[in-house]
Amino acid sequence: MQIWTGLGNPGPQYALHRHNIGFMAVDVIAAMHDFGPVQKKFSGWVQEGRIGTEKVLLLKPATYMNESGRAVGEALRFYKLAPEALTVFHDELDLAPFKIKVKTGGGTAGHNGLRSIDKHSGPDFRRVRIGIGHPGHKDRVTGHVLGNYAKAEMDNLADMLAAIGAEAEWLSKGDDPRFMSEVALRLQG
């Protein structure tokens, strides 16, 4: 079993924030792969389903970004899983908007959600880094991250989320390079 966690903040006022791209990604995966109904569990919302042959639990922590690790830690302990079974979808300032990179382990780059997960389960989890771009100056980072996607970005956002959902089976199989390649190909057209 794998746990795929989307990072974000709960509440409708945050729904279109760049910081909530992880929530958006797991919602699209759940819809495209016919996951079961949402249940309240592990200080968050979960949906169970299959992607290819793999059983996957999608988790959206309800704890706010800074405490995401609490929900993730509860789920990992309940299923007796190591951090290697965890995939976290999150926004990434250091990637161009709508670019996707996958890596396992590493630092937190100042991301409070990643920092919390690292604190609760260690750094050895897989990260699906979803580019939101950098606003250019560090004083503008908070407003950028906690700002809504612009109307002009909605088509690109929808295309990227659809590509993540459509190619999710490569992630479930552990073929990260193929996932990144197939997503990039879909976004070229």
C-alpha cells in the first residue's frame, strides 16, 4: 500500500491558492481513478482506491500546512508503513510554473509542510514537486504562495492537473522518470 498526500490548507478561502496545488492534484487523481468516498481519518480526509495494481490511500491533512506531518505520521503508523511508501504532492517555488519534478529525500527548502512531515517521519519520502515559480523577490514570496491562480493560468493549471492524473500509474509503479517524461509530453501539445 502507498500513501499519497497532497499538501494544502483546509477551507474554501484557500482552494485556489498556489500553496494548495497538492490538494488539487490528489483531488484530480481521485476523480480520474474512481477512488472511494471521502472519509474523515488521520486528522484529515482520505480516499481509498487503486491505481493500476497498487492500492493507494490519498490523504489531505486537515491540520493546516504547518502541521501536515501529524496527519501523515498517523497514517504511516496505522498502516505500519515506512516513509518510502509515502508520496507528497506540493508546491515548489524553485520550479517554473506548471513544471513537475519527482525526487526522493532531500531538504525542505523552507516549505513548512515538508518540514512538518520530515519532523514526523524523516526525510526519505518521495516528493512530487509542482512548480509555481518564484515572484522574483523574497519579500513577495508569501503573497505569491498564498495568492490565487490568475484567470489566465487556469487552462495551464487544468492541463497540468489532468496530466498528473492521467500518468499517475507510472508513479504507482515507482517509475518516476517515466511519469515526469509522460507529463511533460502531455503538456507540450
